[in-house]
Amino acid sequence: MSLLWIALLGIIALLVLVIVFRMQAFVALLLVSLGVGLAAGMPPNAVIQSMQNGMGSTLGFIAVVVGLGSMLGAMLEETGGAQQLARTLVRKLGQDRASWAMAITGFLVSIPVFFDVGFIILVPLVYSLARATKRSTLYYAIPLLAGLAVTHAFVPPTPGPVAVAEVLKADLGKVILYGLLAGIPTAIVAGPIFGRYIANRIHVPVPEWVEAGKDEVPDEKLPSFGLVVSLILLPIALIVAGSFANLAAKPFTAQNLPVPVFYQALGFLGHPFTALIIATLLAFYSLGRRQGLTLDAIQKIASKSLGPAGLIILVTGAGGVFKQVLVDSKIGEAMAQSLGNLGLSPVLLAFLIASVVRIAQGSATVAMMTAAGFMAPILEGFPNVDPAWVTIAIASGATICSHVNDSGFWLVKQYLGMDEKTTFKTWTVMETIIALVGVTCVLILSLFI
């Protein structure tokens, strides 16, 4: 059997295990990696060693970034930072532009906060705006959801793009920049523009069971707007600055010259580990101690945040295992050669693989890691293709067509009080717009950058 057929059957086997047999994605990825390695003719001991190397090399970076990012997001969540951000933007922009305020809020909040948590925190504001204006809740909910969904998939330090970037060996600063460049127009089209369109055609009232003001932190306990924005943007700014410093230092290292201390210092501060440690410690102090929280309360918030992160870390590590087996078995080399003969763009292929896996089994994380593992060895044969653009293409594909096998579908349906048909017409279409506009932006922008 050819190596290409082995790779294809491996992905099919993964989908069958997850969809038909309801196997946990972490276990399914490990099992498929084992089977692919053996089927490709690798000695059993070599397969095990390859799996170990893939897990270790991936988690050495991912575990730290996801863990710190989760703590930072939890502090913003528990102290009402997301609420303050939304309320201030709505007040500044006015109710006529409230849909734009919700899109901006979602775009910023989902950088440190998980998508579902951000939505649950902010949906009471959607209810209050819809009540005050008598509009469909979709007018405010769709922009919020679009902003949340775009940065959740496109912009580190959220786990998805960080994990894909690590597997593909993409520069994280570039991924942030490219994610913003592709994400901003995507959020605008899928958010305020589509939100206005669909709200004029489908009126979704505030659910009857919703109580006014429910689940909101009192105004006097909210952190300041400036503090919230600073804590969200600080790690991003440091990581991007670190990437530029590393780029500026390359001519010195190429000539075996000492790198200027300024570039060394900026590169150190801009490493994701350092940037997130600084931001997280500042959050502990400014949102915690300074707001009157005890050390025990801060510790509980931090510890609680690591629960949801654990599964993401394990699935990410299993994606790294799949990638390493494809590399060591030479399957990746064969795929790269075939792709070159077909003339198919790696960016487009990455999008298609992520899309197929996403539609088939529902999990964006599994779709991202499957596509990343598949593409990593292929990119070795395409040195002129920037892995950062491939990362955003995978993120776009992993967002497409959320439906009944995705937990996000049911979360949105429940909180907005919609039936399944309406959820398909609104949420599913919005997610598909994000995917298609996102990959279109990638294909266009990658021609110039």
C-alpha cells in the first residue's frame, strides 16, 4: 500500500473512531498515530519513540502557554473585566453602533478568554440591549459571536492557533499579525454586516426565562476599562515586538557578530513564556490583590482555570504525535512530492483538510490538530510558503459549518432561545462566513506579505 493511501486511511480511521465509536479524541489520535506508523513499515520501537518525541516536543511549549493564558483569562472573567469592556464600548459608541461595540468586545475578550466562557459572560448585555431597543437579539448576538469566534481561532495566545503554530513551526508574532489582518475584515463581514442582515429577517426575542441584570457584576466592583484593555493587549504587543527583535537580530547571527543587548532583551521579553508570565502576574495583582481579593481566592481562580485547559493540552500533544509519526515514516515527504506535482496550494489544502474534519466530527481543536499534523511534514517541501499563513488557513477551515455535532451550536441555541432550524440559519451561516472570508483574506494577503 502506498504511503499516501496510509495517510488517507489514517484520517478516515480517526473520523470513524471519534464519530461512530465516540472515542475520546486524545485516545483516537494516539491510536491512529500508532496504526499509521506500523502500516508505513516503521519498527514497533521506532513508532513508540516517534510518538514520545512528538508529544514531548509539542507540550514543552504548548502546556506553558495554554496554562498561563487560561489563568489570565480566568482573572478577567471572574472580576468582570469582560463586562466592563462591553459596557464602556457601548456607552462610547452609543446604541446606534452597539452592534459594532459587541463585535469589538468579542474580538478582544476571546484573546485571553475561552469562546464559550466569553459568550456566557457577555450574553446578559445582549439581552439588555435587545430589550431597550426592541430589536432581534441577533442584531447584537451575531456581532458578539463573530468577534469571539474569530480571535478564538485566529489570534494567539488562544490555544488553537498557538498549538497549530507550534506544530508547523510558525513564528508566533507573525501568526498574531496575520491573524489580525485576516481577522478584522472577517469579523466585520460575519459580525455587524451579517448581523444586521439576518436580524432584519429573523426576529429572535429575549428568552422568557431570562431575568434582567442576571449574572452581572455590580458596577462598583468592575475593574477600569483601561486596565482591562492593557492586560489583554500587553502579551500580544510583547510577542509581536519580540518577533521583530528576533528578525532584526538575524543579520548579526548570520555573520557571527554579537547581537545588540537591546534586541536580546526585547526578544526575551517578547517570548510567549515571558510575555504571558508578566501579563498573568500583573492580572493577579491589579485584578486580584488591588481589588481586595485574598491570595487564597486568587489561587482558587488560577487553579480552577487549568481544568478546561488540561484536555486542550492533551489533544494538542496527540496532534503533535500524529505529526511526528508522519514525518518519521516518510509519509510527509511523499505527500509533499505529490502536492508539488499537482500544483495545489498548501494554504488551500490546509483549509480543505481542516474543513472536512471539522464538518465530520465537530471539534475545532481536533480539526486544527489533525490538519496541522498532516501539513507539518508537507511544508518541509515548500520552504517559500510561510507557515503563519497556513496556520490561519487551518483556523479558518476549523471554524466552518458548526452544526449538531459541535457543542457551540447547542450553547448558542440554548442561550438565545432558538430552535434548531433558526440556529442553522444564523449561527451555522455565521461560522461558515468566517471560514470563507478568512481563507479568502489569507489567499489574497499572502500574495503581498
